[in-house]
Amino acid sequence: MTKYQHFVPQFYLRRFLNHTNQVEVLDLKLMKFAAPKGARKICYAEFFYGMETGTYDEKSQEIEQWFTGMENQLAKKMDPIVEKILNYKQIEFDDKWILAFLMSMLWIRGQQMRNQISRMTVDLTKWMMEQAYAISAEKQFDDFDKAKGITTPPEDRKLIREIFTSGQYELKPSNAMHLEFLENIHCFANLFFHQHWTVYISKISKKFVTTDNPLAIKFPKDKGVYGKTFLERAHYFPLTPDVFILATESDDAPDKPGLRLKRKTLLLEDEGKVLDLNAVMTNQAHQYVYATHRQDLEDLLAVRKSQQEFFATPKGKIVKTKLDTERQNG
């Protein structure tokens, strides 16, 4: 039985360990550093893959075993690919596909996807109940009474109808929809693969950080009725402290999908770019940011504190910064 189940796999987190086999930790809620930790002690929850988080069931164990097998295969393939990237060797289609699969897996299995699916489930259920009781409330009650062999009093019918049509009630969905969605890892890996990738390589002391939500998304501004497609989004992914992938809309020819991948080496004059990419990751972290070197986290903390000071009211009251708002909204 596996009780502590990681939503960010350990083989990925180990790439950010320092010489003591730990990562430096920044707690964004407390705005201070936590004690360094090993990969086993971060990014997990008790029975995360259960129908109810924190409660044992067989489903949690089946999914944990499924991910274990998947992770073992990916871990074996990562070192050669990273070595190719750092040494400017040719990146094959298979290499890009493996990285795209890793990105998809991290995105789909994590807390942010679970929260998003949970919100959608609640919103859809409430909308359906509102429509049902606004249009045909009496039929709903009559069908229920007939099935149960009871009679719902008029005052109860009125109260229930008011509750459902107002939406002022709480729903706590299970993890069922999220667990079913895990089957789509291959499908979304295909979409990540077909984006245009810029692979940044840090050759300086400043390195990339990761978080408890290691794949961040920026949505382009909508123009018109319909929103932007998946391929039009920008996806940010720190592969290692030295390698960062930015996947954006592809302009490949139709007969050469997924071909575009270019490398950009960051030198001393590019320190600001490293900080910018790290800031994007920090904005969409749930709570924790992880780094090989504490200095990279100190740089991010200094930026956040300076923004808070800038947005302070004349009375000294700190208001939400733009970064805080972006992070809250995902």
C-alpha cells in the first residue's frame, strides 16, 4: 500500500536537488523560506489518487502503480535527452515526443487540473439543477415522490426550489472526473508536441526554479466570441535547473508538424530572462517554489516584496499585487 502519493514525480524533482540531496523551499503563503527537503517529502498528499483524497481505496493503488511504471520508463530516457540539449546535439522527433509526454503528464495529474475539473463539475451541476427547478420544479418533486412513495409538503418544495435556483449551497465532488481525465495524457502530449518550442539553456549562475505546479500556462487575450485554442497558449516548463522549455503557437508547415525547436543560450546579460521565466512559474505555484540554489529563491522573494511595497496604500496597507492576482486566478 502506498499512502503518500506524489502529484509531481520524484524522478523529476530529483533534477533540482543540491549537493545535500535536498531542494531549497520558498513558502509563498508565509512569504518565507522553509527547511530544505528531499524529493520524497514534497509534492504529495495522502491517497491523492483515491476517489476521496486522504482515504484509502483500491483505485488509488491502481493509479499509483500505473504512474510508477510510466515514471520508470520516462526516468530512463531523460538523461540522454538532457545531454543532447545541453551539448547542442540534434533533437529527434522521439525526443520531443517524450518531453511532450512528460509535460502532459505533469499538467494533467496535478492539483491545478484537479481543482479546475472540480470547479467545472460544481458549476455544471449547479447550472443543471437551477434549470431543472426553474423550468419544471413540480415535475421534479412529483417524480421524486412517486419513486420514494412519499409526499413532499408544499413548504418543503418551496424551500428546496429556492435553494436550487439560487445556487447558494455547497457541493463537494469526488475525484472521479479527474481520475478519468488521466487517460488523456497521450492526447494532450500530441498537442504539446505540435507547438513551437524555445529551449532556454542557462550558462550562468542564475538557474531555473520549479514549483508544486511545474507546468504554467499563459492565455492570450481573446478577440471575439471564441476563446483561444490549446495550441495558441504559452506553456512554461522548467526541465532542469539549466533547461527551460517555452512552448507556443506553431507556424510549422502542415506537412512538417512538430518540427520547430530552437535553443537559446542565456549568458550573463540574460539574467533578467531567467528571473522573468522563474517569476511566471512562481505566479502559478500553489504554495511552494523549489530551487537548487537559495539565491534564486531570494531573487524571486525580493521581486515580490518590492512589488508589495510599490502597491502599498498611503496608510501602509498592502493590497494585492498583479502577481498575486495572476497566481490566484491561475
